[in-house]
Amino acid sequence: MFDITNSVIAITGASSGIGAATARLLATRGARVVLGARRTERLQSLVDEIRARGGNANAVALDVTQRDDVEAFIAHAAGLHGRIDVLVNNAGVMPLSRLEALRVDEWERTLDVNVKGVLYGIAACLPRMKAQGRGHIVNVASIGAHRSYPGAAVYCASKFAVWAISEALRLEHLGGELRVTTVSPGTTESELSDHITDAAAAAAMKQFRAVTIDAAAIARAIVYALEQPSDVSVSEVIVRPTRSPD
């Protein structure tokens, strides 16, 4: 198994939910985590928590919709530690509504964060990882990458795109210098649904999320993929509640 001790791992959307849970778990395994998000106070609180437990963590303000921000984030991680071993593209938004609601601004925000943010992360990491001769990119998608739901057309489209980008990236690098993993969570405890502004969609999501799993379950799936030997690629993991029909 690959030992992630001292690996340099950058995580976007790390201030809460899956990103924060992944940072905590990786730090306990000895990884050096560099955390990015817009909410810097929460990021710093997480860094302080990890350091208090003996872990290695740093935080950088990051808006994944800004390519310069993402490049600076990865450059900072590489500058601190001399390399970048893993990128966890986790930042995401989920402002659901039926298409007829015409919340075009929310559609654009969804694509900017969920799709372009992933692409910016790849653009920042790929040249560095190729120069190193190794690297691992983990893209967090969703069960919405595998089926579509009423009121979630744009969100699901964005996660279908993450799946497609990940698979193409994997196929473009079959020589082994880059591993690519898509992690598709089912209903997971997070703050994503807190920002749904459409009343009908918010009510539907509350019912949909009646059964959830802890974000730590997704963190464990990510660590599982990272720890595989170099000749093993966990290209996709779907993690959902046992009682979930979706």
C-alpha cells in the first residue's frame, strides 16, 4: 500500500463538510495538508485544530472560480513543501431549482464552481505532477453524476461533467505518472443544501436528505483510493447510505 505520510495534499472547499473531514483524516495519517476555501476564519480554525493534534496543516484563501486564485493556491502548496502530490477538487455548490424557475445566475455559479473550478485545479497541478513524474487528482462528484433529478438539472449536469473530465484525464495518462479518482457521494452531511434559495427545491431536498452519512465516510473513501499501490488505480468510488434508494 502507498504510504501517504509526508505527502503534500491540497484540498479545495476545505472549510466544512467533506473537505474538512478529509483534511482531518489525512492529517492523522501524516500527510501535509494545504487547505483552501473562501471562509478563512473557519479554515484557520481547522488548521489550528489539526496542529493541536500534531498534524501539519496550512490554509490559503481560495475562490475556485478565479483561475489566478487556484494557481496561487497550488503554487503556495508546492512552495511550502517542494512538490504537490495530491489535489482533492472538493469545492462545490448546489443551488437547486426547476429549470422553469430561470435562476440563470445560479446556473452560472454552479458551472463556475463545480466545473471550471475543477478544470482550474487540473490546470494548476498537471504540469507540476508531470514534471515530478507522479501525482494523484481526486475529483469529488456526486450520485448526481450518474442520474438526473427534477430540480437538479444544472447541478447534475455539472457533476456529469466532473465525471467525464476525470475519465478523460485518466485515459490521457495511462502511463502511470498520474492517477485520477472520481468520488461520488450519496446524501452526505454537509452545508450544500443550506444555500438552496428555491423554496420548493429546498423542501424536496429536505425529504431527499432524510437519510445521510457522515462526511467522514467520504474522507475514508478518498484515503482508500490514495493508499493503493502505484500499479492500482481506483478510478471511481460511489459511497451512499445503506438505506438510500438512489
